[in-house]
Amino acid sequence: MSHYKAEVIIVMHSLIAQQKAYFRSCRTRSLDERKDSLKALKKAIIENEDAIMNALFADLHKSPSETFMTELGILYREIDYTLEHLKEWDKPVKVKGKTLLPGSKATIYREPYGTVLIIAPWNYPFQLAIAPLIGALASGNCAVIKPSEFAPQTSSVLKWLISKTFPESHVAVIEGRSETAEALLAEPFDYIFFTGSPSIGKKVMEAAAKRLTPHTLELGGKSPAIVHKDADLDKAAKRIAWGKLINAGQTCVAPDYALVHEDIFDTFLQKLKSAVNKQMKDTHKKGHEYPMLVHEHHFDRMVSFLNDGTIVHGGEHDRTKRYFAPTLLTDVSWESPVMQEEIFGPVLPIYSYSSFAEAKELVNNHPQPLAAYLFSGSKAIEQQFVNDIPFGGGCINDTIMHLSTPELPFGGIGPSGNGQYHGFASYDTFTHQKSIVKQSTSFDVPGRYHRGPALLKVLRKLF
């Protein structure tokens, strides 16, 4: 073991011991304290918006408007929604049931897990660190956040903001590379919340299994956009382009490939090109910037995908600036590299299909995606889309928007993840449901304590 790693482990042991002691003091359990924590978090973000925006511009070249839309505004809404409903969520739930013994009362109480580990990714490095923290704080947990080393400026701002808002015995940020994450995963956390790739998600799940630690995995997958022949093609083109251009396609729910009905394929392709051009036209101006790819390795992945089909739009790229133009590909083999993994960038393969049954089969031939999108005016097609294709969540006649509201739980299925969050789902994720039966002492059920026919008679009446 290296001297550096040994020092990191010592620091982690000490920090987690502090957090466990802080949690056992019950200081996180009071409703008022939890609300105060959420209010303090929101205040700190508002007061440091400029620093956060500057960091995200440095890391990913995000414009202020895109940063507010995808990183900050969604957090303000999440905090406000949680503060509005937290008292209601906290109420014990009284349960009535015919199988309860006479005189007994049953209640479900919510209990925080304790100390939770939040591992955040690089693509939305601020939002995806803070969003699960909101649920953890609302539920009364302590938390350690491990931000991504691939967004170093945002990671630094996040650590500074959290350290000046909370004692580290309550919330702390630990920066570092993959070995730091591995060391953290070996610690005795009470819950793990991970957002990232399926390949790393498997490692997180393996580490959690060693301690039987409950966990949530927010992963990804190849999210399809299906454009049926009865769709509003203008809106479909604009909304698919928008969903793909956000963060230069580095979004876990971005449309990963498009399936377009053969009757409208050529028309839609022209409208999609036009929509991309229109949405990109001002990106050279200050304040309208188009995001860059996170690092050179990821950039090189995108370049390699250009060999997997016919470039019908875009394809321009500049490695020195990590700039990669939105690119549309046709004539792509289903076995090509671009279709073997989540693209996570501004390349969109486009296929045609002849019937909706064929479109369903094409999607279902892949592992269940995190998101799916349908563009159609048919109620019957909508029902087939919802009922016959397994996926985490999605939209009809739009993209991305299903994750923007705290009223809807967000999460994957199968290889695209397990567990959900946002709004009540976050509170639910970070709390354990403790079931309690309170039994009357004023009388007893005859025959309960006896073997034989008397007990059997009582049991038959109960069950």
C-alpha cells in the first residue's frame, strides 16, 4: 500500500467515525434541523452562483443559461419541493389489517440510514452531487460526497461550498481519483448512492455486497427516440436536437439513437438538420457557448464513431478545444462500435423502420435503457410504447423533461440502474421503513400460549 493511500484511509476512518458519532447524537433527526440544513444549502448555492458557473465553464465550457437550467435551477426546485412536503412525508403511517391481533396497533416509521456515500459523475458535476444530498439531508443522514476528478474546478468549488456550510461531521467532500473512490467503498457506510457508468456501477455493487450495504445505482444505456409516421415532425426534430445538444450529448438520458418510420425518414432528416443548425447558430457568441467534451480520451471515442456510418450532418471537430459538432449518422450497422455502448456525446445514429412492431423489437433487442422517447399522435401507439418496452422513464412528444420535476421518481431498470430519487422518491431512498406493532396489555387472546387443538382453533379464526 502506498504512503498516500495509507494516509487517505486514515483520514477516511477518522471522518466516518466522526459522522457516525454525529448521527448517533440525533442532531440530524429533528425536522427543524433538517429544514435548516436544506435552507442553508440553498442559500450557499445562491450566494455562490458565479463561482459555480465559472467552474462549470472551465470544466465543460457550459454557458450560464445551460448551467442554470441543468445544474442550479433544478436544485432550487428540488429543495423548495422537499421543504414544502417534508413534514407530511415524516408522519408515521398507521396501518389497519385484518391479520393483526385484537387490540394491537401497527405503524410504519421512517428512519434515516446513518452515514451515506454519494459518488457523483463528471457530466453534471454539481447537480448530480447535490441532488442526492438533498434527499440524504431531508431524511436525517450524514453524508460524504466523492465528486469526479474529471471536473476538477467544480469539485474544488463543491468542497469549499460544503465545508463552509456544514461541519464535516455532518457533510463532507473528499476529492481524489479512482483509488480514493475504491478506498471509500471499503468503508462501513450505511448507504451508497452512485451515479455513473454501468461498468463502474458493477464495481460499486460488488463493494456494497461485501458489507450487504443498501445502495442506489443511477447508470445509463442506449436511450432510443422513436419518431412514428403520425408525429409532429417539426416539434420532434426540435426536441430531439435539443435533448442531444444539451451538454454536447454528455447526458445519461440523451437520445442515443433515433428510429424513424420509413414513410417520413427523408423529410424528418432534413428537419432534424435544420433544427440542429438553428440551435447551434449563436454558440460562437459569449454567453451562448456550446459545451466541450470532458477530456481527450472521450473526444477520441467520438472521433472513432465517425467511421461507423455515413455522416449526413456535422462531423467537424477540434481536439485542441475538445469541440465536437452535433453529428448525424445513417447507414450504421447494429453491430458497429457506436451501437455497442452508450455514446454519451453529440453523435446520433438514425435508423428507419417499417412498422411499430419492428421498432419495439429493435429497442427490446438491447438491454433496458434509462430513458426512451416516442413522437406520435396515436393513443394506441402510446400504449404500446408504455406497456411493451421496458425502460427507466421517458417522454411522449418530448425528451429529457421527465427528470426535471420532483413530482416524478427518476431511475433505471436492470442494467440502467436500480432505485429511484427526486422528490418523495429521494426521501424514500434515504430512509428505512421501520414497522412497529404495539400490543394491548389489557387482555390476552385465549389459547395463544398453548400447543394443540386450542391454538389451532385460534389460528384458523385469525388466518
